[in-house]
Amino acid sequence: MSKNIEQSPEQLRQLIRSGEHQGNTSGFCQGFVQCNLVILPAENAADFLEFCELNPKSCPLIAMSEPGEGNIAKLGADLDIRTDIPRYKVFENGLVTSEVNDISSLWRDDLVAFLLGCSFSFEEALLANGLEVRNVTEERNVPMYITDIDCVPAGPFGGKMVVSMRPFVPADALRAAEICARFPAVHGEPIHYANPQDIGVTDIAQPDYGDAVTIKKGEHPLFWACGVTPQVAIEAAKLPFCITHSPGCMLVTDMKNSDLAVN
């Protein structure tokens, strides 16, 4: 599906809800906050909230629902967490058992949704400052990698940090870091530049999630903490049941990215 720069988040959510858009959301609805999703039983919510608070770079919390609540009003008036993400992953005992486009039939009154900041939001700021974002240029899902960096555990949740990557020459990498530092609610400044082996990424051409992108001569990979990190924590926790977004398939909200910036 081609990107329509005039498309509103509500229009895109309607296309997702109807099944007309089932791909990743990078580059869509520029100017609006996109969110990672974790849904789990209320009995696990306090531990997961603590995990987010202890690992704010990977898990910047935008919103949290009440048990059984499928809509969070501040994210969008016409928004349904159960239908408005292009693809969901369903976990049972830490294993992915299915990927689906609608979770209405799986919804329960005890489920709590966590919406976490996404790097797709800060991509707009990078583009606005004249920096190329390679996954947007190449119309691919951003590459994501599991590192050897330990998250701070909370209850059953722990595991390794996941990072997203965009390549830059050194001068542009510095500019990107300065720009993203203004957006702590969507992962903030990068955590590492160049030498991916230093953070346990052994093959930059083979991401664990998403798609590989071109790294040109003179460029090096720049890494940000990523909201797919909770999926690694969920695998480690082995909860009987939970749901996440599929990497790259985000909830596009009516919140403005500009509202998240800090001076």
C-alpha cells in the first residue's frame, strides 16, 4: 500500500480495521505518534509496569488501559486496540502461537493494554532536519536486532534489549542523536554507534526482526533502544497468555509527535 501523506490516523486505522492495510506503518501519517503494544492479564500488569519504569529507553510508556478497556480516549476518539493494528502476535507460555489481524475474538475483561513509544515517531524529526531515514527511503520495515545488553528485571520480566538501526555517516549520526534526545517518550537518543559486535550484533545483514537496509560506503549503523524489547521479556516470562503488535505494525494515534518533544 502506497503512503498517502494527506491521510489522517483515523483514515489509516479504518483501512487497517477493514483489512485493506496489513503491512508495516513506517512513514505513514507523519506527525502523529505511533505506539508499540503489549496486552497481558491484569495480574501481571504491576510487574510489567515496573519493567517499563526500570527500562525507560526500551519501554517508554505512553498510555495504559484499565482492565478490559479496548479504547484509550487520549490516543484517539475512534480507536480500538483490538482491531486497529495491522498484525498482532499471540503468545502462549512464552511462544508465539499465531499472528492475526484482529484480536476481538481473543479479548477478555481482565486484559490490560500498554502503549509504548515507537521510533517511527522520531523518524519524522530526522526527515524534517534533512536526514535520510534508509528504511523509509527503501520502503522497508526498520531492521531490529537482539543485543547482549541485559534489561533490568521486574517480576518474571527480563531478557536482552532489542535495538532498531538506521545507518548514517558520522556527522549525520551526531545530528540524529541531538535531534532524538528531544524525544525521550519515543526512545530518545541512540544507545550505540558503529561496531555492532560491541553490543552483541554479529551479522548486521541479518536482523532478528524487520528488514535489512543498505549501508553505504562511509556509513555506520546507529542503534536505538526498541519497543520490541518487551516481546523478548514476554518470551522469558512464559506467561500463559499475552498479545503484542507484530514488529513494525504499530498503533497510529491522534497524538502529535510535537507534543512529545522537550526543549
